[in-house]
Amino acid sequence: MKTILDIPDELLNEAMRLAHSKTKKDSVIIALEDFVRKKRIEEAFEMEGKLKFKKDWDRLRHER
């Protein structure tokens, strides 16, 4: 999808340098992937204590 963005040059140049990317597009993709990954990790930590697991691991292991 083509999108026009007004990104500050200094910020984009720094992102390119840190990501070792050769194109602006690659830098933006890397940054977005990293953002999504971090947010998914945060969501997983928020689920801590809200999920219930069966403790009968030995029985579950042999049900396969």
C-alpha cells in the first residue's frame, strides 16, 4: 500500500543508521515490526494470572 508520510529527516536517518538499512522503506518496516512485536509482548504480560492451566501435565502429554 502506498502511503505518503511526513517523517522528520533526522529521525528517519537515525532509524536507517540503527537498523543498518539501505532504504527508507526498509527502515519503516523494521520499526513497525519492532513496535508490533513489543506491543504483543506487553499484551501477553497483561494476561499474566488471567489464564488457567491444567496441572495434570503427565496425563495431557500422553493424550496425544
